[in-house]
Amino acid sequence: MDKSILEKRIHTKAEERTDKYFSEIRDFFHKHDDLVNELVLKPNSKEKVYFRTNYNGGSGIFDSQDILSKYTNWQDIRQELVEKYEKEETDNILSKLDSINYLLEGE
């Protein structure tokens, strides 16, 4: 197996794991219709910033990761989590390889 293929797969798994946080929060708002188009951040300006909207292409914070990043430090947190999960996944793979190597050397 090519090293770059493995690195890409580890990175993809780390991103998927990180993006699951966003999906879980977004799904929370889908399940609670009383909050959609209602729960609002009240910034100093007159502009209302909704947490979630019920229309496609909405501008609620949890309508997309891009909008979440506009109002929060989500991209910084996301990058830190991806790096953390890449390390965890790599360590997990290396541990498994060590176990396999131990079994093969024992024969």
C-alpha cells in the first residue's frame, strides 16, 4: 500500500470524525422544530443571526460549516480536531502493526 494513500485515508477518517460534531448539532435543530427560525444570537448590531433555518441555503449558524465559521472559531477547532484524530488513527494503526509483527516474529 502506498504511503500517500494511507495518509489520505487517515486524513479523510479524521475529517469525517470531526464533521460528525457539526452534523450532530445540526440534527439537533432538525429534531426540535420549535427552535428552527426562532433561536437567535443577539449581537450588538440590529442583524438577527439564527442558529438554524428551515429553508435550503439558509443563513443560520448551523445551516453550514461556512456560516458557523463566520460567527465562531469553528475552523480553528476543526483543524485541531482533525490533527488530533489523525494522530490517534496513526497511533492505532501502528499499534496494530506492532501486534501483527509480534505474532509473525513469534513463529
